[in-house]
Amino acid sequence: MCTATYFPFADSNAFVLTHSRDEKSIRPAAHQPRLSEINGQSVVFPQDPQGQGTWIATTADQTVCLLNGAFVAHQPQYPYRHSRGIVVLDFFQYANPEAFADWYDFRNLEPFTLLVAGHNRLVEICWNGRRVFFHEKDPKHPHIWSSVTLYMPEVVEKREGWFRDWWHKNPEPSVNDVRRFHLQAGEGDPTNSIRMNRDNKLFTVSLTSALYESNGTTLIYDDFVQPISVQTINSSRYATA
């Protein structure tokens, strides 16, 4: 359950992919981002101790993030094979998004949307519980996604409107501007704001941005449950602020 935005920078091939993680208060606090080797690649990601997966992971040249659900809200059919967060890490076992979509075993996994952003490319892979949908998105155009398991269609549309209005007023935003949108956008209703809160039982628990530039990717992570702020540069240098 989450919100993700993608914003390209006009004067280069750089972009920032930002993810607000919305989660139940009873779920264990996340582990801070760490560097791991997956299929010979250095991958940085925060980790969910319950499902052992993640909602966002990055290498020096691509970032993968997860949203719960595909196109419409679904009725869970438990038990599932494993957490959807594992899918994000499994992605790095494949050469490219096409190979993942063609060969990954999606059977008995709860519906999800996977975003893959890299050099001049943005891909959306959706699993609705029955089949896989593969979409090439315009990497030169800003985008927003809201988890369909958490937000009704009319709310998703309203949030898209907030994003369009903000983008038109901020055609050349900084990374901090994008993160500020994730923290402040809404109409005073915390149940559906980008940084949401539903009676302290379900709320935005963290904010993660992956900034892709010609020399690599910078991961910026803020945890709202624990006093953790982490910045990882180029998926190879690791420091805690």
C-alpha cells in the first residue's frame, strides 16, 4: 500500500523515483537500507522484517519499486506463496524487465504493480492474479501511482490532479521539492493525503527517493517510525546521516 511518483529532469537523463510507504501500525518497523549482492549486482534496499522483502531497491543504474494491487482492489486469497516484497529482490535475477515478465513464476502471488526505472526507460509490470501486463511508460513525462488496495478510484483520480497541479506550478523541481509534495499534498483530509494517516492504525511510515544521475543512483530514506535518515550514493558508498 503506497504512493509512488516519477519525475524526469529536462536538462539530462536524470530522474527521481519517490515512494511513500503506507503500512499498518502493527507491522514491525523496517530495517534501514543496506547493501547486498544479488546476482553479481550491488543492490541497496530497506527491508521488511516480516516478509523479508522490500518495497524499493536500487542498483547504480536502475530502481525497482512495488505497489500493492494491479488495476482494481481485489479480495485476498490466502495463503500466498510469499510476500510481494520478495518479488522486488527476485527481479535482479533477470537480465531485463522483459525476461522477468516472461519467465518469473507469478503463480499464487497476491496482485501487485512493479515499476522499473532506468536510463531512458520506465516500465510498469502488473500482475492481477491471473495474467501479467507489461507497459512501457514515457520516461520523459512525470507520473504518479496510488495503490488501488488503499485508495478508491475517485481518490486516485483526485491525487493525480494534485500531482498535475503541483507539476505545472513546479516544472523544474528539485529532489527536495518532490519529497515535499509527498509530505504535504492533499486537501486537509489525512485519510487520503499523500502522507496519509487513518486513526494511527494505518499511515505513511517512510519516504524513499532514488535519484538517478549519470554517475549512479542516490537513495534517500526517511523513516517516520524510527529516527532514521539514510543516504546511499551510487549503490556502493554507504553512510548514515
